[in-house]
Amino acid sequence: MAKYSDANEFGMKKLDIRLKPTFKERLHFAGTSAEYSSLEICVYLKNKVGVTLELENGQIATADELVHLIFNESEVGLTSSEAHKIFSLWFSSSLLEVQLKPFHLPYKILQQWPQLLQKYTTCDKSDLELDEPILSLQRNVFYSIKEEEKLDDCNILNLLYEEAKCNILEARYPCEEGDYYKLASLQAGIELGPFNPNLHTLSFFRSKVNGFLPHHLCKPRWLLKLNFNAKSGPDSHILEQYCNIPLSTTADQLKKKYLHFCWALPYYGSAFFHGQIEKPKTMLSNIFGTQDKEVLIAINSEGIYIINEDENTLLLGLKYHEFSWAFIKSSQPCNPDCFPSLYIQFQVQEAEAKVWKMLQLFSKQAIMMNAIISSFVEDLKASNNWENTSEMRQNISLDVDEVDIGTGSDLLSDTLVPLTKTVAKRSNSSASCISNKLYRLSLTTFNEDGDCISSTGS
């Protein structure tokens, strides 16, 4: 029996499904030990619905088995065979996000969460003990965006829309300001229905603007009171576009339009990692010193993107055929302030010469970034549109002992691909994704001979 309960403290409804495994599943769960007992596992969907699974011997249930049970429940609405390719289980909190592999045991990973935080984050002891991840059903980072664009299943598209909306509202998908207002108006049409001039007024949106726009576009209340031109506020921009949506447009059509916009973003469907970069040297920093800048690193099947979350700005975006990389272990493993690094090397045109730029990303999650990049590149190498080439020069001088040649992990794959280049067979549609914010990055520059000719860092 399944039923909806009241929204909980997370603002989520709970779909309470007491799933009874089949006799065959019960034998499988109980096959290794008799000491395991009945366990409730709650899996949250991006549409703010929580699915409670009551499992016998749930401690040894795999991620794949949980997904299978969820998809077999008709009330969830994900009975399409394609859903198994599109969605995966994730453990996520504000400190760490991990997509589970089919064989992972969610219960075991939850038990080991503090160890994962200690290994992959910089959180202090109190955060480490208090952090509680949510087990959620989200988009599989390895699912093809091209395949996603062909989908027509409304239930699947609804969950993809909800996830894309979350990333827009959390400013993980940097956009132009006008695009945020356009997306907000589409969201209003989806959630509020057709425009009603008696209900959907300027004051209505002014009180709800935080639910339609990222934080950086929502002005504080005291600024709103000082703003004499009410038509220049974010609420008026949303209202202006919302009232122009044809009354006959359905919510499903608006969701598809929302997704069409997001699909065009280079970082759509990314896995996100936390890291920091060195700020470029200035006269003041030479005197007083400077702190590293925290950044968000987005990685998907197309490339890697460095995002300044505070300013909602894409600092650097590179397709896989445009860069090489190397993962470097910490030179002082016992020093908590000495992080592993991911070096990114790419070519640009300066004046009349081509030069190589190198960016160093400091992050305890660098090994995870290296693993996902390696996986995507291996997939690309296996396709007919890619080939290996040895034309990339080894511009980075590294001691062999510093390079991780693979450490392995029972929870996360820690593989290494050395500094090599995988180059696409170029087509006319191929376009560089290099951002114009290079001046805000601390970069080392090499000439064609591999000589360092300049550095804007320490």
C-alpha cells in the first residue's frame, strides 16, 4: 500500500511504500548473514517526494536492487525501461556528493560517511559528525544528453526538470541575468498555472521571488524599499514574461521548453566537486598575501568547467579534446593544509604565437575528478569520432613519485590517466568552450618548446 503523507521538515512529501520483496529477493538478501534485520530506507526524488522502502536485510541491499524496487512501484511512475539508464542513486549533502555504482551498498556507505568526509572534504570535526547525507534518485551523470533530448516520457521529463531547476536556483548553472528571468517565468507557468491578473500581481511575486531566482538576483528588502523604479526589480521582470505565456500552453510543454534551454548549457548534467585555485598575483597580494579562491568544478560528458559560485561566473570551460590533465598526490600527506592537485593544460593563441596554459586545482576531491574524467575520456576513445595522438608535449615537469598511478578504493574508483591528450576528429560544428575569464586565473604559460615563459601565481 502506498500513500502520501504530510510534508516533512525538508519540504518534501513522503510516499510511504511498504515494499515486500519477492521470495527470490528475500532469499538473496538473507543469503549472507542471519544477523541483519528489517530496515527502512528513504529515497528522495527531485520532485520533493520521498519513497520509504521497508526491506528485510536492507543492510546488504545494493543500489541497483533499491532502484529496481522503486521503478517497479507504479505510483512512482518510472516504469519505463529507459528510466534505469537515466537515473542513479546519489548520497549528497552540502559537503560531498557521490553517485553510487550498482554494486554499492547504501547502508554501508552511510555508515562510512564520516570517513568519506574526512578523506574528500575540508570540513571540521563538528561538521563531520553532524553531516547527514540524503539518499536521492538523480540523473545519471553518464547518461547521454543527446539521448535525453529524444525523451518524451512525461514522468521522466518531470524529474529531469525538477533537477535542472534545482541547479538553476542554486546558481550551479551560470546564466545571463535575462535568461534567469525567462526560466523563472516558465517555472511560474508550471507551478502557478495560467496567468491570472487578479492573483499574480507584482506584490505576489515580490513575496515569492526567492523561490524563482538564484540568491544573487534577489535584492534585500531594504534595497527594494529604496528602489523607486519598481519596474526594474526582479519581480517585475518575471511578471512581464509570465503574463506573455499563451494561456493554452500546458505544464508539460513549459517543462520541455525549460529543459531545452538547460540542455544547451555546456555544463548541463554535470557532477559537481569543490576545490580552490590560487588568485593571480597583484601588487597588494605581494605585500599582504592572498587566500586561495574556492570554486565549483563541474564535469560532464562534454568537458570540465570552473565556476565562481559567489559571482555566478564561468571562469574556464574546456571540452575534452582541448585539454590534458594530471592528478598529483599531496606532497605532504600528513599536512591537512596540503591538498592533492589536478593540473589542467590547454592551448591558447596569444598575439601571433600559440602557447600552453596550465591551471592547478587544489582539492581533496581531485582523485574523484580524475576518475570521472578518465571514465569519460575512455568512452570517447572507444567511439568512432575520437583517436589518440601523441602531439601533446609534456610541458609539465613532475617528479614521477608525485604522480598517483592508481590507489584503488572499495567505495570510489581512484584510477589515474597520465598527462595525455585525446583529440577529436574535428568537425565544423566543433567549437571551443574556453571562457574569456583567463585573466582571473593564476596560470603558468609555456611556449611550444615547453619552456616556462610566465606565471601569474606563486
